[in-house]
Amino acid sequence: MGILSGNPKDEPMHYGEIFSVWQASMVAKGAVSCYQAFLNHAGDKDLKKLLDAQIDQAKLEIKECDKLLTDNGIATTPQLPDRPSVKLEDIPVGARFTDPEIAAKISADTALGLVACSQVMGQSIREDIGALFAKYHVTKTALGFKILQLSKEKGWLLPPPLQIKRPEGV
């Protein structure tokens, strides 16, 4: 029996896994703080539902990643304080994030999260860590589709240049 056989949870984490799990927790904590602020700025009820879903997912990732780190004797990043609720009308118009800006930002964050999850899955030698980030990847994929659908439905999506006229075949 080698050191990397048996129950994956009994195997040591390598430095890449440690940093990736630690970084995922830190990014998720930042996302919770940012998305709580976005909730104060959002006016669209469907966008608020998506923000709530993103916050719930980030909190789950924090809980699971921090447990993984502490179980392996690694210190976690500090938790940020929750943001207070503010009425949209109390935020000056010039200081307010618009719904299309919020949708674009959470869409970009989700896309980056997919890449990060894929990277962790590829570098992991512990099956439980790879599977954990595969689970996050699936959830982020579903959330990304919801954000895309909402952005198209609301007219918020700014597509890149589209190829309307295609060249004829030779």
C-alpha cells in the first residue's frame, strides 16, 4: 500500500491542491460580499434571484473548502462581514450599478469560475478534490446558462460582432 492508495481523504494534499482550495475559498468569500452589494443595487427581481443563487453557491463552496482545509491542518482566509441591506432608492443614481452591468459581471465571474474548476480538476490527484470541483463546475455551468438566458431575455447581452453574411464555399 502506497501513500496515495486507499481512502482519498486520508491522502495528503499536494501544494497545488492546497493553494487551489484555499484560493477557491477566498474567491467565494469575496463573491458573497460583492454579490450582497449587488443585491442592493439590482432592481430586476429575476436578477435578484440569480444573485441569491450565486450567493448560496458561494457559501456552500466556502463551507466545503474551509472544511477540507481545516481537516488537513491548513488555515483558512478570514470571513468577510455580511453587507447590510440598503434600499435601491437610497443609492444615488450615479453611484448605482445597473442591472446589465451586474449581469455582465456575474456572467464573467461564472465563466472564470468554470476555468478555475477545470484547472483544479486537472491538477488534483485526490479523487475527492477533483470530484468536489467537478460538482462546482456543473453548478456554475447551470448558473451560467441562467444568466445568459436572462441577459438575452432582458436585452442586456452585448454580443461581439456577428457574422451575418457568410462567405460562399469555393
